[in-house]
Amino acid sequence: MEPGKSKAFDLIVVGAGPGGYAAAIRGAQRGLKVALISREDPGGTCLHRGCIPSKALIAAAEVVHAARQAKNIGITYAPPQIDYAALIASKDRKVGQLSKGLSELFKAHKIEFVSGEATLKSAQEVEVRQIPSGMLALYQAKDIILATGTEPIRPKGFPFDGQLILTTDELFKITRLPASMVIVGGGVIGCELACAYNILGSEVALVEQLPTLLAGEERLVSQTLQKSLTRRGIDVLTGVAVTEMKKLAGKVAVTLATGSVLEVDLVLVAVGRGVGQDLLGLDTLGVKKNGRYVAVGSHLETSLPRLYAIGDLTGQTLLAHGAAEEGICAVENITGHAAVMDYPSIPRVTYTLPEIASIGMREEELKKLPHKTGRFGYAANAMALLHEEAEGFALIHTSEEGLVLGATVVGPQAAALIQEVALVMKNHLPITALMETIHAHPTFSEVLHEAALDTAGLAIHKFSKR
Ligand SMILES: Cc1cc2nc3c(=O)[nH]c(=O)nc-3n(C[C@H](O)[C@H](O)[C@H](O)COP(=O)(O)OP(=O)(O)OC[C@H]3O[C@@H](n4cnc5c(N)ncnc54)[C@H](O)[C@@H]3O)c2cc1C
């Protein structure tokens, strides 16, 4: 663009992660002239250093796990050899392929993709330092959606160097498999990666200062996961804080509040995410915050008119599909199709072994509400037994009237199974919709079906006193 000139659009979206690109595409589908500004290739945290790289490691770990388990059904392989650099190269190829696919979609939708770092000048103007030229350009629009995501929290006092002491921003670029590692933080990211690295062959200690892993899940889930990780050889240390980290000759000495010291090859700090340094200029413009995040109303609007914020920036879900749905919701509001977010029907998945998926309310939140709970274990499921994956359970909570309030699945295909409950909850269907749906045999989905039947004491492969 010529210096000093500005370009006008109906909609500018800043940030091309799952929230921003979904918003841009929906905007184009609704007939808006859209500019999408991003300082990196399309895909955001999710594609470049989040969901997809972490699941590449988990997918590899599942192959190794299956090969090791195979001996239980009479098949023996030689011990799996892991070429970690090749694994990372394969991940990079897939990330590149997916990012390129997004660029092609933008072209097809006639979305103008602008490569650069954006700063807000007003609620309708964005200044972009273009990449790679460094030239400044001004973009204007009737509506602006901010989708710039979050960054890992780096506690002061930990000597981060991006090599030995790092966050997930750097982890997936490392091409050597650490022989030993400490993961600080027993939330979703810490648990998933502890599981993957343990199976790939690293000696892993997982340190969490709260009393349980996955503090946001049902207590039974945290207990089941902790037992499973411990059985697999992960040193799970809950209720313990890390007090100091020191680098010494290619190793890191990690001191715990108990006084014990763990000497390891690598430390991953995964203690949460928040909005980073204010490069966007939110504070200068006086955009209201809600703690570490941007405050938004029910239509995703910020405190400034026609300026919207979505995705991790708002801290509402910290999930890729939550960000995408918020992006779509904001655009529907901009284009006059009234929409509000339905947060309770957003599923959450933790890709550990066993896999964990949940939706809606947990048992602990339901204590004061009259409710019924149906339970069924994978141990009584034929498909789970055939696959040597009989650990885990499904729980479904309903109101007295039979409306589904929440569910949790721990076990094989949990992520796929929870979608059935999402469909029921999103459409406010009664539990009978799940109970009366015929589930094919033998499938893992029978676990969920039986849990639904169990809310009325009608599970077939379980004896329940009525
Ligand atoms: C290790 C890990 C694993 C995860 N696994 C999952 C998972 O399995 N499932 C799931 O649902 N979620 C997962 N998440 C969370 C998920 O990645 C985020 O919820 C999601 O990426 C948020 O999307 P977003 O569009 O809000 O922001 P982001 O994806 O963070 O995208 C924001 C984009 O904006 C760009 N940007 C920032 N500031 C500017 C600026 N001033 N100018 C221009 N561009 C800018 C950034 O560079 C980035 O590209 C994971 C996260 C991590 C770290």
C-alpha cells in the first residue's frame, strides 16, 4: 500500500488463530469485505505451538503404546525406536500443510490477508507494521474483531532460556527427546505432555502446587488420571510448589518446597496463559479488562463501540473451538443475525491416556441441586476389552426432570463420545433422546448409552438397585 494512504473494509480481524480465521471466513460468507491481519502464518497458537503440535506427539505416543500393548493379544513387535527429530519434522510438514490450506481458503473467500503486527489507533482504525518490509499502513473498518490470543505465563524468578527451561512456545521446536524432564503445572497441557513424553521414553516428573491434577474436572477424574500416570511411571507430585531452578552444565536443578531437588535435562513450565505485553494498545484506548483478559458483553463487544474481542483474549474458554464459536457469534451479531454464546454446551477434552472429555456441570457443582447420575465402566464394554483399554468410565448428570446437566467420559474415544452429549445439551433434548438412540454393538459408544440408561436404573450390563 502507498505510504500515507489507508484502506477501508467492512470488517478487520486481528489475529489469524482459530477464533480470528473463523470470524474472517464467516464475515466473507455474510458478504463483508474483510481484512485479516496476523504477524505469523495462519493458524495461531493452536496450529503452530498448541493443539496440533501437542497432538502430533500424542498421536505418536498412542502408536508406541499400542505396539507395547499388542503382546497382550498375542502380537509381538520389537521395542519401538523413536526418531524424535523425524517426528518433529513430520509435525512441521503437517502444520505447514494446514496453514497453507487456510491461506487458500482466505483467497477463495476474497479475504485480504495482511502480514504484520497490528496496533489499534481507535475502535475503527488499525495501524500495521507490515512484515517483512517494516512499513506502516493504516486500515479502517466499520467493525473490528480482536483475536490476538494469549501467551504462556512465565513466572518471575525462573531463568527461562528457551532451551533447557521453556514454555510450550519453544518446546515443539526442540528436536532432541529429553532423557528426563520436569513439567511444572498439572493442568490440561501439563498432563497431556507428561503422558506423551513418558510413553515416548522420557523420565517425567509432573509437579502441581494444587492438591489435584486437572483441578477443573470431577474429583474422580483427577484421581483416576493420577493413578494411571503413576502406574505408568510418571512421578506425580501434587500439593508441591517449585521454589527454584538453577542451570548447571547442561542440566537443570529443580528445587521443590519439600526441599528435594530433581536434576533433569529439560523443564517445561505450563502454569497457565494470559494476555501478554499490550502491543495492540488496548490500555492506551482504555479498553476494559477483566483481570488478565479483555472484558466482553454477551455479544462479544468490548467497552468500545463496534470493537469486539474473541477467543483466548477474553479468557472465557481457552479452547480453540470456543474461540472459533466466539468469532462466528461476533460476526453474526455484526451482520444482524442475533447470536449469543452457549458456553455450557462447549465440550472440553484432555488428550491423556486414558482420554478425558467433559461437558457442562461437574458433580461438585451439582451438590446443592437435585439431580441424578448415571455411571458405566469401560470394564463391562466388549470393544474396550478387545482393545485392552478397559480403564475408565462415563458419568451423566441430569436434572430430576431428565435434562442433561453435564457429563464426563474417561477412556478410549472419550473425545468422540462427548459429542453425543454436546448434541443433546445444545438442543435441550431430554436424556431419553440418548437412552432411546440405538447404539451399534460392539462399540465404545455403548459405555455412554449404558450411563444414560443408568440415570433411570435401566442399564443392561450392570445391576443397579432401583
Ligand atoms: C500446548 C497447547 C495445547 C493446546 N491444545 C488444545 C486442544 O487440544 N484443544 C483446544 O481446543 N485448545 C487447545 N489449546 C488452546 C488453543 O490453542 C487456544 O485456545 C486457541 O489457539 C485460541 O485461539 P485464538 O484465535 O483466540 O488465539 P491464537 O490461536 O493464540 O491466535 C492469535 C494470533 O494472533 C496473532 N497476534 C497477536 N498479537 C498480534 C498483533 N498485535 N498483530 C497481529 N497479529 C497478532 C498471534 O501471533 C496469533 O497468531 C492448546 C494450547 C496450547 C498452548
